[in-house]
Amino acid sequence: MCWWFYKSLPIFYGILTIYEVICGIFRLGIYYRFMQNGSYNYGKSLFDNGTISIARTTLSENRKVSQIVAGFIIDCISSLIPCMMGLFIIFIFLWFGYRILRLFCSCHHRARTNFHLRHLITNRRIQRFLLFNCNCPCYIARPKWRFLVRFLFITISIGLRVLAIILYATASTHTNDKFFSRTQKLSWICGITLPSSILTLLLDYYHYRVWWHYIPSCDQNPFHRRYLKKHRRFIPHHLMGAHRNEIQLWNEPCELRQFCFNQTLEHIMIFHYNTHTPTPRWCDVPNKDPLTTTYIGFHRTDAQAAVSIAYTDFRTSRTGRQMLGFGIYFARSSFHTQFKARRNGAVICAKILMGRVLEIENDELANVSNSDAWHQNFDTIYYRHPRNPLRDEFCIKSNEQILKWVMYIEPPFDTKVEQYGLHREFSDTLCNCI
């Protein structure tokens, strides 16, 4: 969808919440009239043509009344967000009343009052507070956590509201027309608020997909083609490891640093990136099995080539000088890909099945360079750098060895983060929460 839709999410949330507030006001009015109706008060005296008769509701009718009260309490609990929004709307009306009163008293208009009111309505912190949409720092690098928390909260709210509808509907009785009419209205009005909760959940899911199932701006046809199953995701550049903050709780880099053995590709890119050495040198990997042992490799290319890879897979390099022979090249360290690659703009982190590996050093390069003769006996050529182990690189003979990958498009070639304002979404967070 377009960037304006994403930036308008607070407006859509507000519209849905105001709709629920209106429905809540109707439910509150019906419930209030129901509780004020003397015909349902146990032991109330009724006056009819000068005669006094004591009308006592039956035990079943009292249970019906208690059921309505229980349903209304559950209904209120499931409507915390509309309740907060309702209080905010009341505050806005009081503000308007105060402004009009001051206008009549002072006989002149003050523009600063308008400014404060606009700031109050458009303040993103207030919007997040009213919508119970927390901006905890742990969500910056973990968009899925935010969606799961919101999903759990809204699902519980929907469940409670369904329970309230059941209590309203089953409390109706045909012995009294007013009683039956009001309980039916409560159940119906409560029922028509369910679509707004479902739409809120869909908006949350859209927000989650923009972050975690990201499509860069350099991909011009994301809806006409499908990515390969190997392609797990593009990671927006504001989530990369360079943006972790060591002094911000829950947004810091991985505390294990070079001792981290987590080979999840997203973890590597988001919490390490340039500082990561996910596995030891190939010669130090224990219990190597050609059929199962995997390795983490980094590949740098330009943005358009990366998008093409996401759709069509890697292609073997057979042109130009190939130090390790014909194949697909990967570096052990993401930082050192910038000194090896011929093109820039995108970095790919891949999990690779190494297969049969031939390890070589400088004096053996002539045996494999610019050739595919080693393909007959080996699946991978691993080059051990003589001075810096982080500059090791390896070449695989087939893209079938690549099990999965994640990609990162560098900022000059991906403008979507700035266009959607993703990098500013947590910039105005107050108290590490709202």
C-alpha cells in the first residue's frame, strides 16, 4: 500500500475507536435506563389507582438482572480503549467549552489556544496512550513482539465482548417486552462493535508486515511476482545492527558479541552485523559432516541484483577474474565484503550447506582460480587469509547449497524507510513506553 496509508494509521485507529465510543454510549444509556426501571427492582412498591401492591420479581428474573450486570461489567473491561478515548473526547469538549467561554469573556480570539488544541489532538504520544499501543524499546528491533502483544490484547478483548454478547442475549425473557427489547438492543449494539476490533487487528497486522515483511523501494513489482522460499525477508536499514544502542535497555547489541552462537539470520543482521563472527573458521568447526554442516556467509552486490536474487536465486560467477574459480562467493565477515565485492548497495546474509570442502591458502590459489575443475570433487573452496581470519572467504559451486537468506538494501538505494517515516517511529517515545 502507499506511504500515506501507513502514515494515516493513527487516523484509522481513531475512527474505529470513536465508532466504538458511540456504540458504548448507546449501551451505557440502555443499561442506565434498564437499571432505573422500577419494575425490575426487587421489593419495590407500585401504586396503581390508589391501591398499593408489592411486586416481587421471581428468583429467575433476579438472576436475569444479575446476568445483565455481569455482562455489562465484562463489556466495560473489553472496552478499555473506547473508555479511554471517551474520556479524552469529554476532555476535548470541556476544552472547547472553556475556549468559547473565554472568547465571550475576553471578546477577542487567542491563536495560542488553537495551537495547544491542535497539538493535543495530533500528539503521537497521546495517540499511543489512548490506543494502548506501547512504544517499548524492545519493539524497535523486534516488530513481531509488538504484534503478538497487540494480538493477545485485542483477542482477549474480542473474547470478553463475545462473552458479554452471550450474557446479554441469554438474559432476555419474553415475560416482559421492555426487558426483552433492551437486552436484545444491548446484545446487538455490542455485536456490531466486533468488526471494529477485527479491523483494528488487521491494521496491527499491516503495521507488522510493513516492518517485518519489508519490501524495499527498489523492488518495483512486489505484487506481480513471488519471492523464492529461500528468501526470508528484506530487513529495513533502520533495524540493522549499526542502529542498536548500548545504553538503551532492550535495544542494545547482543551482549555475547563474538561469543554468540545464535545462527538465526535475522539475529545476526539486527544485533550484530559488522561486529559478527557467527562461526569459527572452517578448520575450527567441530564434527563437520558434508551432508548437514552449515555455515554463515555474507555476499555483497547492488540493489537491483539483490532484488533479482530474491526472485530467481543466485547465479554462478563465470566472467572476469575469479580468485577461487567459478561459483558463488561469500565472505565470513559482513564488514569485509566491502573490500572484496565489485558492486555495492545490498548485503545478503545466507545459511549455506558447505558439503565437501577444500581449504586452500595463498600458494594454492593458482590451482583453482578461473576454473571449475574443482567442481568434480568438491562443493566448496574455502580460502584461509594468512593475516586476518575475518577476511576468509569461500566459493560454492551451486546455488542449491544455499538454504536461506535475508537481505539488507543500503539507504541510498532504498528510500521507503524515510518515505514511511519508519526511522522516526520511536524518536518521540516518552518514558520508554508511550
